[in-house]
Amino acid sequence: MATFIGRTEELNRLKSVFDCNIRNCYINTTPRMGASALVKKFCESRKSITITFPESTRRMCIQVFANAVQNYSRETIFSETFQDLFQDLKRAVKGTDAVIIFERTHFAPEDFPPALKEFSDNNDLMIVLIGQGDSDRYDITFSEIIDLGELPMQECRRIHQKMNPLDSLKTYMVAGGRPAYHMMLNKSDFNESIEKGFLSNYSKLGAECENLLRRSNVPYGICCAILWDIANCMGRPVDIANTEGISRQLCDIYLKKLTEEGLVRTLTPMGNAPKKPFYVIDNPLIAFYFIAIKSNQMVRAEEKLELKTILPSIDLFMELRFRDICEEYLKTHYKCIRVGRWWSKDENTSKPTLVAIIDVQGTEKTIVADCKFRFNKMDADALKNHITRSALVLDTPEKSLMMFSISGFDDKLIKKARAENVVLVGPNELL
């Protein structure tokens, strides 16, 4: 396991709860965000007991609770209700200032919250709940409710000490801001990480993607079909419905569920872009899985995939995902009012133009950005094409142009960009 990275603010908030009179804390998060690692780090110098609820029956939840108390106290536990288990817990931690941690509380049975309230009301121990938006179930006062989101790009890249800057960026493009995925991809370089994570006999990240797909509220088959269509730039609901032979109404229901689950999102249209919804895959790991892995598995059926086989598909994924990286850059370096995409009415929207409305000393201005993840320097023709395309972006405040390139710019483009007041963002800024 790599060294614990980031979460300084969250650690300080946990420490403040420990010093409060009311010592209850709720961590709202989703899987693989590192909530368990955060609390483990916080408890390094403290006694603690952790109960992790399984996605199972009430009997199994009772058994897991009993096992945790038994392992802590080294005494046999026979209780069969949460109320009795909390009495066992009280005896086990008597005379200590132990931190009590309940993980995956959204799987806890209905008779757990009232038993927890009784325990909380009669003890001053610190209680940490880790769940997914279920804090309203508990009739107790929380000193802190911590929303644990994704780690920023720079924090994630600190995990990969052995990688060069470009490989660590590429790894972030696949894993997003979920630290657990970075741990699974933490090899000496990007290619080795992908081979280990997705192409080995037991590919942990391939299995992770399949688990995410099968846990969706959309039936597995149709879930995969819709995500396959979107990965192949068929993001309009009417096109998905027609291709899969389902009604538009049912397609909209499925897309809504996938959006709620964080698997897809709609592009935000900017300026005079069409206002009808257009969907893209929101989860970068799932996007990589469909574009680079599943697409090649479907073509090669029984054949075991090798890295050299999927490299062209990886390049395609990087080109598409790079716009999200550029968007993060804009949000970090400018006061953005709104960020979205522009595309014309009839064009393929595989590579829509990145557009941001920013605040400059109280005045709204527009940045129209061209984003290229290629291994050759951008030339003057690319600038010419960007100027032509940006002229089609209408109904926005005063425009300025920006170009992002992971490989930099040739001398002719740099000279022309200066004359045209075009901002260039190259590898030095991005890496």
C-alpha cells in the first residue's frame, strides 16, 4: 500500500470532532474514495473498533457487529440484537477513549439507528459513520458531516513516485480522483500499470468495472449496450433508443438512472450549441473499460488481449478524456462561471470544443479552447483551424482563444499565437 496522500483538511476536521463535546461525525462518500484509509490514518495513535456492514441480511449484519466486538474484547459474544450488541460494545471499550467506526451504514438494518441513538446519548465516545447519503436516518447530532469527494489531480499524482510526469497524468486520466484505483495502477510506468490492472489473469480493475456495471439499477445487458453506444459517440437519446430497439421513454429512464449513479452525464451546451441532451460517460474508469478493453474483447472474442493490441484504443481514450483535464485546468486557474462544450447541429460530437465563461474583474469573458493529446507538436495549421472554428461559437461574451497541447507547439505557431493573443498551455503547465 502506498503512503497515505492528501486529505489534510478532512483529518483536521476529524481531530476537531475528537475534541468536541458532541463527538459524532458522518462521512458521506462513494466507494473507492479512501474513506476507510482516512479514518485509519486518523486512528493511528488511538484505540478504535470498526464495524463494516455487508450488503446482506440483518442476521449477517448482526454477526459482523458481534465479530468486531469479539475481536476487540477477546470475549465470546452471543447477542442477537443491536441493543444488546451496543451493551457488549460499551463493556469492551469501558475505561478507554476508543473511536467507534461504522462503515457502509447505508447497508445497516432499520433497527440499527435507534440502537445507535441510545448508545450515543449515554456515551461520550467519538462515533464515525461512513455511508452514502443516509445521514438523515440517524436521530443524533453530528458535529461534522464531511463530504469526501475525489482527490485533486496533483494529489493523485503524488501517489506515483516511480512514474514520469506524463505517465502519472495518463494514470490520472484513467483512474480519476479515486485513490483506490491509483493504488491498483501504481507500477513503474503507465503501460505496466494497465497490463497489471486490466490485462492480467485476474485483472482487479476489470473486475471492478464489471462490479460497477452489475450493481447498476439498469439491467446489465442494456446498461452495457447504452454505455457501448455512448463510448462510440452515439450520445443522443433518440439514437440510442433507435439502435437498441427500445422506446424513447424507457431510454430516458435508463439514462436518468445511469446519471444518478455517476456513470454518465450530459454535456453542458455553450453559446449556440444544440440544447438537446447529449450524453458522455462520466466515470473515467468505465470510459476506459469500454473504449480500450471491451471494444477489443468484442472484436477478438476468446483471444487474450495484449497491450500492443489495445494501444490505438488507449490513444483514442486519451484524446477524448484530455478535454476533462483541460477543464480542470481552467477551473483551477480562472474564476469560472460556467464550463461546457460547443458543437454544431449536425456534426459528430466525439470531440466538442471546450468553452468556459469566466469572471475577469466583474466582467464576463469567454475562453474557447482547442485540446490536443497527441505526440507531435501542434503546428500553425491547428491554430488556423481553431480560429475558424471559434468564430462559429456565437451568443457568448467577448471571446479569447486558448490551445492545450500535451506535446507543445512548434515555433511558427508560437509566433503566430503571440500576434493573435492566443494563450498556449503546454506540457510544462500541464505536467
